[in-house]
Amino acid sequence: MEDLDRQIVQLLVADGRMSYTDLGKATGLSTSAVHQRVRRLEQRGVIRGYAAVVDPEAVGLPLTAFISVKPFDPSAPDDIAERLAGVPEIEACHSVAGDENYILKVRVTAPVALEDLLSRVRSLAGVSTRTTVVLSTPYEARPPQL
């Protein structure tokens, strides 16, 4: 990736609503040149989308946890991610190396909701679970170092 594209991506990571005009001023490019570069970055999949960053507590999801999952039958097909794809409380699903196969990041309303979610995860995916409850989050969703 060219340095100018890297700079554009960095600026958009910091402010996804930055106008093409402002991007042009920051990079020394014309508005139309920036627009073309952003469009190419989107087409290549470098920029996958734009989203609002929401405060989970403000929308009633104050409890965050990480659930490590491991299949009861290691020889069974690895379809855990597909089985859990429709569970709305799961914010992220990571395939990992180690004792567990996946680590799920979840957000729920209360401990009782986490207990219910764990039961659903176990039955839907046929897995054992190990849960870590988050006490605080000093930082998260940090942009990658480009």
C-alpha cells in the first residue's frame, strides 16, 4: 500500500466521517483524487466499512465477557462459528491456537443474561466453556499501526 493510501486510511480510522475535502487538505491531494483513492481502497477491501462506535453501557449492555469454547468431541467437524453466528450477544468470534478452539467476546445486560447465554452456547455448539468476566476496559478497538 502506498504512503498516501496509508495516510488516508489512518485519517479515516481516526474519523470515519471525514469529508473528501478535509482528507484532501490533510494529504495535499485534490478532493476528486482522494475520492478515487478511497473508492479503490473500498473496492480492494482495505476499507471494509464505516460504523458508529457505541457505548455498550449506554445501550444497556454493561457486562462484557470472553467465553473460551472447546468441542466435547474433538473429531467432530469444526462448525462452531457457523452454529453460533446467529447469537446476537456475540460481538466477536476468534479461532485460536491452544486448549480452546474459539474465544467469543460477548456483551449482555446482567450476570443472569450471561448464564442464559452460556447455556445457549453450550447447547447450540456442543462445547464446554470457560468464561472470563471483564471488570474494566482501559482501551479497546485501537487502530492498527500502519
